Amino acid sequence: MKNESPQSEIREVIVREVPIDLCQLIKYAGITESGGAANQLIVEGEVQLNGQEELLKRRKIYAGDRVTVLGQTLIVKLA
């Protein structure tokens, strides 16, 4: 399992409605250019949800959740 590093970038991602699928959030936040690339990161164990490795592509993400991927921590906020 990969851990959130101290130098990871933390930023808020504003969504219009929750829940949002994990793979959709990663694409929406601009981490990947496609949903397929987001799915690949998830199945390879490169994604954490609230500090725990997450392997489910369709995991529902809610306001307040923290998703860490490729050195970035996304904090989900509702618009």
C-alpha cells in the first residue's frame, strides 16, 4: 500500500452532486485524461481513499472524502 507523502499536493475538488464514482472523480480532477486511465491507476493500487488503498473503480465518493493519487490529495467538496 502506498502512503500519502508529506509533500503531496492537497487541493479541493468541487462537484455538483454526490456521490460520484471514484474513477469519474479522478478524471474530472484532471489527474488522467480518460476514465480508462483512471481505472488502471485504481486496479494497480495507486489510489487511496481516506488513507486506505482502494481497488473498486465504482466506489462512491462523498463530500469530505480524501482521495490520494499520483502525489495529489483531493478533498471532495459539494458546490
